[in-house]
Amino acid sequence: MSTALDANGKLTLIFFRARPATELTYTVQASSDLVTWTDLATNPGTVGQNVTVTDSPPAGASTRFLKLKITPP
């Protein structure tokens, strides 16, 4: 798993999705304060491939964090 900035300067999270949604739920979340988290994507991408999720920060957000939450269905 890694993070990067895309061509537009937006934060992205890149990870390998190893399991289907029937086995695990992958949720990418974003926050500006590490307290309140918003879901960006649930079960994105294709099993067996790298997945890239790009943040859509609210206007005026200067600090952003992304995390990958993996849970059983």
C-alpha cells in the first residue's frame, strides 16, 4: 500500500485488492483531522489487481489523510 499525488495534486491511495467482497470489505476513508472519517469508496477495483482511489477534498481543506479499512462482510 502506498500514497501519492496525482497529476492534479490530489492525494491517492494505492493498494492490492486480494479478496472478493464476499470474503472482505475494503473501504477507503478520508479525513482532515484524524477524528472524523468519510468513506470514499467501498470495494473499489478488481480482485487480483492494484487499485487507486483519489481523494476529493472539500474546498479549503489543507490537510488530508487516507486510510484503508478492511473488515469481514
